[in-house]
Amino acid sequence: MANTVQAKKRARQSISRRDHNFSLRTEFRTAVKKVLKAIAGGDKSVAQNEFKSTQSTIDKIARKGIFHKNKAARHKSRLSAKVKAMA
């Protein structure tokens, strides 16, 4: 347990940051699932619109440092390839 005032404050801050980061990761997973569901549905225009919104979500999360920029790029690339592969 934290004994100093500074350590107690850091413990409080880490809890709030963890909760915030957790919500951003959840937002990312939900956005990706929406794109995959649209792809499975077979409507390319819906999938493209979902991908566009997901792309901004992924960029936002990478910019905040929740994910590494290469992980964000990898996810965007793979989703883009799946959307483009729709005939």
C-alpha cells in the first residue's frame, strides 16, 4: 500500500487512467466488430462506411498511445483488405 502522499496520488491516477484506457480498447474492439459484421452482411457500401469510422477510431487510439502505431496500421490494413476483397 502507498505510504506517501505522492504515492497515494499516483495510485489514484493509475486507476482512473486504467479505466479510461479500458474504455478506449473496448471502443476499438466494438468498431472492428462492426466492420466485420458489415463485411459478413455482404453490403460493400455499408462496410466502407463502417471502415471509415473505424479508421478514425483506430487512429485516435494510436495517437493517444493506447496501441502502438504499427498495431493500428496493421489492423487498418487488414480491415481495408477485407473490405476491398468484397465483390
